[in-house]
Amino acid sequence: MIGEPPLCDTCKHLNRGILGWWKCKAYPDGIPEKIFWGDVDHHKPYKGDNGIQYEPMEE
């Protein structure tokens, strides 16, 4: 069964130009697995996120 895509996939801070592990403005060295897999709600601050949380992409 295929689950929901990571919340990161719809975040405006995701760096879509980088190959390899997912990176973003909040986590330029790589998004923590707990956020990526949805174990942590990144609508709220999380350690090391540089004060940047999830925001949906603008249409």
C-alpha cells in the first residue's frame, strides 16, 4: 500500500533543485526523517529548523 506523500513535498521551502536526500531552507543539510515521514508535525517548531516551519507552496 502506498501512503501519503511527505508533507515536505508541498512545502514552499523545499529545495527542489538538489539531487539526493531532501533538503530545504529549514534543514539545508537534510530533512530529519521524523519530519520527512510525518512522525513530527512541522507546522510547529522543531529542533534545528532555523525558525522555519512548513508553509504550503503558492499557486
